[in-house]
Amino acid sequence: MSEQNNTIGADTGMKQYTVVVVDDEPHILQALKRCFSSEPFQVVSAGSGAEGLMISGVRPDLLLSQLTTSWPPTSRLTEKTSDKYYRQ
């Protein structure tokens, strides 16, 4: 996955928010993607916790994940994301 642009367009100047959605149920994943389908959101989705960990180059403003997602547990996914992008 490539590095994300922070704005929707140079002419609008509106900040773009990245939402990462992780769920192993396709209908839930699709519903959440639809909820955030309009600007200023960009949705990146994964069908499992392992797939969520493999998303690279995405600094999420919001991470949505099912609590009982398959390995790795959601706590591991949030910890890894936090370590990578928010802790110094």
C-alpha cells in the first residue's frame, strides 16, 4: 500500500481522515466501509487481524476492529498500530 495524501485535493485544502476497518465478516466490513464512504474519509479495510497488521504505510486516524477478531487479537493490532505511529 502506498503512502497516503493528507488532503483530499490541493484546491479544497480539506483534511482527509484515514479509517482502518478490520472485521472477518464481509457484510459487517462492507457496512462500515459504506458508513465512511464519503469525504473527508478514506477507508482501508482488512478481513482479519493478520491482514490488518500487514497494512503498511497507513497511519489511521481511526481504527475499527471486532473485539473477537481472529489472530492476532485486537489488542495486539491496536498495540502495534499505536507503537508504529503514535508512541515516540
